[in-house]
Amino acid sequence: MIAQLKYILATLAVGSIITANAEKSADYKPEPYTWTTQSHNSSESMPCGGHDIGLNVWVENGDVLIYMAQSGWFDENNTLLKAGRLRLHVDGNQLDGADFKQTLNLDGGNIEICGGGLTINIWADTENPMIFCDVKNNVKARTVLSFESWRYKDRIVSKDECQQTSYKWFIKEDCTTFADNIVAERNKLTFTHKNRETTIFDFTVEHEKLNDIKDQLYNPLAGRLMQGVINTPGLNFEGTSDGTYTNTDFRAWNFAGAVKSTTISVALGTSTPDGIEKIKFDEKLKPAISRKRSSAWWHSFWQRSYIYLDPKNGVQNDTAATMVRNYELFRYMLGCNAKAAWPMKFNGGLFTFDPVYSNPKCPFTPDFRNWGGGVMTAQNQRLVYWPMLKSGDLDILRVQLNTYKRMLGNAVKRSQYYWGHDGASFTEQMENFGLPNPAEYGKPKAGNDIGVERNAWLEYLWDTSLEFCQMALEANAHYNMDITDYEELIWQCLHFFDEHYRYVARKNGSKELTEDKKLMLYPGSGAETYKMAYNASSTIAALKTVGNAWLTYAQKAGKDSTTIANAQTLIARIPELPMHTIEGYTCIAPAVAWARIQNEETPQMYPVFPWRMYGVGRPNIDVAINTWTKDPQAIKMKSIKGWKQDNIWAACLGLADEAAALNGKKLANGPFRFPAFWDRGFDWAPDINRGGAAMIGLQEMLLQYAPDGSKILLPAWPKRWGNVIFKLN
């Protein structure tokens, strides 16, 4: 049973171990977040959402504007499309007065905009993929709702825009974002985008020499249908108009009428011919019912976990206050994708805005983001989902795990076709159908192993999928979450290393194991950084941790003797972590040997997090601290940018001052108006993987656990910050 932690005071000694269950938590309501002035452009928008819908909401020149997004809107090129933009105009300039307010009500999951007697309430239903915009005015006024689409025509994707697709630098000359089909009548508008049968999937399969098994592979793109239905009661279609927003031309379908109140609704859905995804929305859902149940869902969401400063502690610390507020704002953003078929993307998620505000060199359509729409950069994506274990958001975690489950078949078939053995060969930058991104896959030459990406950063990087396996195993161990659906995923990800590296050893020599019966993990990779590595510490730590967790699970679940024996055999073959000496101190080595340093990660710290072989309450913590303080590369790589994890490691090692400094910067306000919209970092704005890493770092400052399962409270919370009240799992 998970201990629910409440009213934990920072005056307790750092590192104290407490095992008693805390008192039952009281009803928690997060504080609303309010603006009292209008915005200048879409980069000054506020997030809102629910189910699998994300909205960017802002008021500009008296008009309410909303970007609509739903996870799963992947077009033929694997661009993650926005559904479109809404503009609400009410005659009378009522929102231009001094009483203007725009409030994100976290407890209810809605945004309320008011001024001059006009109140507009915006939310997404949490059980049904629908958006509501409830308008109430103290006078009858001409009200105009416009659906603005830049996909009213086909658009050739330029070479500079290629990063929004999966073609990247392999972009074909006629690469096109095809027009939506948009039909308006009376008070209803329907817009659809149906993918053609030939997509980036076909290009990828051919490029990676998999045509022989093409018919066996999962393809979520061909024939994919994305649809939206807008209902505008009291407003009738008055025709179209053309305009430009920021740098993109659009066509508007305008609905108008003189009303005192109306509730506009938008239903969004995706479906695929194989039936794995089906459009499911109820246009007849009553707004009052939706508002009541959605508000209740969000209130319940906040009861799972929370963090706030004790208002009675008398300590005023702006850094700590900003940290906990931004943690909460970002967690709200993740909650908007709780019922999705597809995960929140690391590179902007559902909340991207006009790209020129993220990068002035990108004056493209609102569909643009760097690093693709359907590409899963697992090294980045994992950070978005690790914090959900301690926040108790298992429903959101399942979205990511289910995605890997869907892709599993292709990853296994890939191994079988290229190398003739089992195991899931998930790569680092892979498509949402489980094959490597074709551009990142590269161009193998004659005689090359065509299963290996020819990419200086990505080659031989197979182990990131193990982090998602560990998330599932920890969810089972700590929450007793049923992970039957993920058993094959976990085993195939582990099994790959045993199968593949014995295969490589047989191919290159006469023995498949070392003299002491261990695997030779070569060629390997320490993240994207230590390349052509022999026995990378990040891979070994992953195999040891996941392997042992899998064995424990299999024994607890009463699996058959063959399953148990296979796990034990694999674990016995995993090499020991490599060590080396720096200035006379024992440190974790990145690998036994490597050819070059390619990126700026610190995988020698991965045995601390995510693999928790070292840390507060664990043996030999001095070895990890030595690595943190003495390794020249570890020191050189320290940063709070993007996916950097130094804030997490400092907290895991109980280094309160360093953890406070790094997490304070990581969770500081971003450069955009909404504080949890961080700059693009290595990826795109808002930087979702920075937010995930920041959440983890703060959680680790407050709560860790020892190998025996006992809770370690406040291992890295500085006493000068006073008391903190939190509930974590």
C-alpha cells in the first residue's frame, strides 16, 4: 500500500527515514492563475484542455483566439497537425476595459475570460473529446465565431519546413500538406483530413529494406481520418473571408448572430481503417453535464498528489514559490492528455504556437515544430512520463506504454528480418509505427549491417525503451497496477540484448560470451554521447535494474518455470558496471572503452537516475558523488537546458544546495507569458521534456525510497526554504 504523504515539514532532518503512513489528506484546491491584460500574439497564450485535447487560449485586440489540437492528428508526412483556430468576436469591445480578466481555473480545468459584462468560459470535456465555449453577455450583441484554417489549400512543404515531417532532410520535391475538406451549413461546420494510402510509412519501409515484410507491419497512417464538427447555436453561416495571422494566410468560415448567450461546441476525433482507433464523440453532450463532470475530474486529479509551501512557515522564498507553482501549472498541461491514444510529445506537446515566436528563423504555419510530429525521440520522451509514478497519474502513463505496445510487433519483426533472432529493436528516433526515422536511419553502404542506423549520434543506441519497461514494473510494484498487457513488451526489450549481442559475438568471433560467461555489449552506446562503446554503464545499469524487476514481477505473478529461468539466465549474463579512478577516487565509468564523445549527455550518472543503483539510503553513494564531482565530462556537461538531468541527480544524491540551485533554475519562469511555456531548448517550445525533468527533480528533493521500500523524506530540501506540504506516492 502506498503511503500518502501529507504535512511533511522541512524542519525534519535531511535524510530521515520515516515509514509510518501519514494522516488522511484534506481536500486540495490549487490556486487559479490570472492575467489582467490582453495578449499580443499566440506565444502569450494560456493552456487549457482535457481528454486528449490541448488548447492555446488568448485575447488579442478584443477577440478570443483558440488553437485547437488533439493527439493523433498525424498526416501523410507524419506532421502533427493542429485542428485549426477559432476566433470569437463580440461587438462592443467589452473585453477592452480595465476589468479584463483571463483566469485558468486549475481545480475545474477551465479558462474564464470576462470584462464589461461579458463572460466566456472555455473547457474540454474529460470523458468525451469535445471543446465548449460558453458565452454569456449582459446585453444582446452581434457575435461572430470564425473557424480559421491555413489548410484551406494544399501547401508544398519547403526544405526549411522539412523538420515538421518525418522526411526531414530526405524531403521529396512534391512533399505536400494536403488541404482539409471543410463544409459549412447553417449553424454547423465539419472539417476532415483523410490521409492518402501512400504515406511516409511506405517511404520508410522501402528505404530500410523491409518491403519483403511490409504487409506484416503496423501502419497507423494510411487512410487515417481526422475530423472536427463545430456547432454554433444561435449563429448562422455568413460566408468566408480571407486574412493573415502572424505570417500565415488563412480562410475563415464565419458564423454570426445577435445573441445574449450561446454555447459553441467542437467535437474532435481520429480513426484508422484497422479499427485500432475510432472516432468517438457525442455531439449531443449537454454543456452543463460536461462542465460538472469535467470539473469533478480535475478536482479528483489534484487529490492524487500536490506540492505547496506551508503558508504558516513565515519563510518567503521566491525561488521555492515559483518552483512549486510552475510544477503545478506544467502538471496541468500533462493532465490534458489523460485519455489519449497517443502520448504528449516532448517537442511542444499539444500547446505549440506560431513557430516564428519559438524561433525567428521559422516563419511557417502553426503546424510546424522541430523534430517532427510522429517521431518518438525516446531519450527526450521518457522524461515526460517518469514523474507520473510519484504524482500518481497512472492513467496518463498508460498512454505512453500503450504506444510502445502498439509498436512492439514492428520492432520484433525488424529484429527477426535483419538478424534472424527475437527481441524488440526499438531505436532512439523512431516513427510512431516503431521503425527508425528514415532520415536518421541514414544511408547504409554495401556490406553494412542494414539493421543499424548509420548516424553518428544514434548508431547502436537500443536501450531507451527499457526505461518505459521500468515505469510499468514500478507502477506494478508500488501501485499493483495490472501490467499484463505489457509483459511481452518488457520481455522482448530485455531479450533483444541477450539475443543480439550473442549473435554479434558469434558473427565476429568463435565465442558468444566472455570467459566469465558475460555478454559483450559491443558495439554499444552510452546515450548519444559515448559512441562505439564497450559495456556502456547506462546499458548495463538498465539491464540489471529492469532484469531484476522483471524477475521479481514474474515470481510474484506466478509465471511458469521457463519464464523464470529465462530471466535468471539473462541476469546472470549481464556484465558488472565499469569503474575507473579519477584523482584517486573511484567513479562510474561511461563504459570500459569508447571511440568518441558525440553529444553532451552524462550517461555515467544514469546508474543514479533512472536506474537508482546509487542514491540516498543506497550502498556506495560516495562512488556516485565522486562521479558527479570529479569526472571532467560530468562537470563540463552540467546544465539546466532542455532534457538535461543534473537537477535530478543532485537531488537523488541528497545534495540539497545544488539541487535547490539547479531545480530553481529548471522550474523558473519561461520566456513566454505563461510561466510553464519554456523555451525550445534542444527541441521546441513549449519544452515538454524540460518540464518533465523539472518535475522529477522537485519530486526527488521531497521524497525518495530506500532499497527496503522505506520512505526517505526531504532528502534534498534545504531547511532555509521552510516547511513544505506535499502528497506524493
